[in-house]
Amino acid sequence: MEALIIIFITGLISMFIAMTKKPFLVLITAMIGLLTAISSLVYQVNFPYEWLNYDGLKFDVFSNMYGIVALVFGLLIILVGYETFKKEPEHTGEYISLLLFSLCGVLCMLAFTDLFMFFLGLEILSIPIYVMAGSRKKDLKSSEASMKYFFTGAFATGILLFGIAWLYGAVGTFKIDEIAAAIQNPTTHSSLLYVGVMLILASFLFKVGAAPFHFWSPDVYGGSPNIVTAFMAAVVKLAAFGAFLKLFTVAFGGIHDFWAPALVILAILTMFVGNLSAIRQTKFKRLIAYSSITHVGYALMTIISSNMNNAFNLWTYLLAYGFSIIALIVVSKIVDDEDDELASYKGFARKNPFAGFVLILALLSLAGVPPLAGFFGKYLVFSSAFADYPWLVIIALVNSGIAIYYYLRMISSSMSKDDNEELEAYKINPVYTVVLAICALGILAGGVVAML
């Protein structure tokens, strides 16, 4: 609870400091607030305590571990975006504050104990991102991304509220523990319950970008500023999957046999749609979007399986995925191609060996190549699902093989010789260097630490 209050106060202070038109002060304030909040969560994981308490939120080990990763990703993304934010000193505080307020929503989504608080967290998370997606006011694609994200998000929210209403009609409560207890009673298994659960499931699939509800992802990822794309892919996805896992394993675990078959089919569809669409992409962020859809299919396997360690397995997987995505977005900012063409990355590793090395690490981790963090994440996810759905794991492995093709294609292009290349063509900002180094460390060591 303390971390949530710290982040909220930091966002408010950042807005007022922005009046001085000194972006660096805003950045320092945000960093201090985020580091303090992260320290609070780390301390609470090791030494549980309750100084402040609210019935709608419970910051246990699950929410704290996911929250730490979300805040670390948020800190890295704000650092990377600073070069862009400071170009408009009068708006720097607004940009950073919106990201901080969105992180407040993330913490609420991870710690909710009733559906009312979950809905508030979802809206607190989403509304700032609707604004940030359209922050490049002179770019029509950015405005289009903002509108598409807003309309699809609002539609998904409407479905969610409709589902919650049906669910409440069946069980008579919003609290997830009471919902779980009510579902154990067969007399509550009415059409109201089943329709409500399916509507809530559909809204979650919209939010995480699973097929066939994925149609907004490529345009929103492609049109949004790079920083917003990174935030949606790393932080928003982590929050959505954390809430997804919590709600469906805790509240709806008693009717697992009802919703799991539908999720199995959609996970398979999501993997193939993401991979087969990614093969044809020529734009970098659209490739990231379709790759993200594929990874949604893998992550759904943790929701489907009944393994007791699913929360930890999903945490490890999203940790590896987030570091890789942030590293790729930093590389895209270094390349700085307005057309976002994959061809512009040709020879990148030769022009800047360190950034090229991190680019290759990130792509190999996404592909699941050992001994990188992405491999350990996939190993935990696949092994947890194997006992219940061995054939689903085989399909996931086939899709992993397909994905290697377009990851290796980009690696090959980045390492190839560009006839017009200038070896000193790319100058890296020191902040980018630090973030790339942190991401590389996370990719190299994250999986090993998790396995220990």
C-alpha cells in the first residue's frame, strides 16, 4: 500500500515541478519516487508488514513480486523516454506523471481483492496510456493509435462490466474469495455464472491482445511513440496477465473445466496468428506487435494449466520478455527511423557493437535460446503445462521454431555489411547505454536467478 501512495504522490509532485520548465528535476523526482517504491516492495517481500491497510487491496508476495518488476520496467522506460520528453519542457511533467499514474493502476490490478477495485485499477492504468499513445500531435498515426486504443479499450471495458454484472447476479458478491467459495457450491452454477465468466474472459483477451481480439495491437503499437509501445508491451501486459492469473485461478478455479477448453483453442490460434503475421512484416514495431501476440499465446498456457507454481512461472516469463522488449525499443530509438523500416537496422551491430550485442541478446531471448532468460521462462511455462496438455506444448514448440525464422532474419540483417555504412554512424546517449546494460544483465542473469 505504501508503494502505491509513494507513486501517486510522486506523480503529483512531478506535475508541479514541471512548472519550473526544468525537465531534469522532473526526472530526478520520478526516479527517487520509483526507487523508494521499489525498495518498499522489496522490503515487504522479505519482511511482511501492514502499516496502511485497505480491504480492497492486499499486497502479498504475489502482488509485490509482480509490482517490483512493473516499477523497474517503468523506471527504465521513463529513463529512455527522457530525451524525447525534454524536447517539450512545458509538458515533461505531464508525460512522466501520466506514466506514474498508470503505474498506480498497475499496482491496483495486481493487489485487488474485489472486482470493484480491479475495475478502478484497470481504468487508472488505461486512461493515461490512451493519452500517451496520441502524444505526438503532429503525427496522424499517433492520433489513430490513440483513438483505436481508446475505442477498443472502452469496448473491452463495457464487456467486462457486463460480465461482472452477470457474475454478481449469480454469486451476489464482488470479493474474489467469496466468489471462489460460492462457485464451490454447485447451486450457483447457473447460466448467469457461465455467461458472466465468458464475458470477463473475452474482455481479458481483448486487453492482452489474444487472437481473435488482437486486431488493435499492430496499429496501436506501430502508431504510438516508442516509449508508449514499450510501456504497453512490458508493463501493461504484465499487469493484465497478473490480474488474469489471479482472477481465473483464485475466483474461477472451481469451474476450470468450463473455461479452460476455450482458452486452449484461443492460445493455439493466438500463437499461429502472431507468428504467421510476423513473418510478413517490414516495419519494426509491427513486428514487435505480432511477436507480442505470439508471446500472449505462450503466456496463456500458465492460465490454463493447474500447476501450483504458475504465478512464479508467469513472473519469470514476463520478466524475460519485458527486458527484451525494452532493449529492442532502446535500439529503435538509437536507429531513429521515422518510417520504422526493418531495412534501417541493416549493419546496426557493425556500426555499434555494444548496442548490436544487446539487440542480438534480446532477439535470441525472445526466441527462447539457452541459456538466456527467455529460454528459462519458456521452459517453466511449457513444463508446467505439459502434465495437463502435452499436445499443446508440442504446438507451442512448433511455433517457437517458426518464430526463430524472423528473429534470425533480423539478427542476420543487423550483422550484415552495409555498403554505405559508416562505423561511427550511431552515437549512443549515456542513458541509453545504462538501460541497455541493465537489460542485458536481466536477459543474461534473470533466468538463472529464477531457476535458483
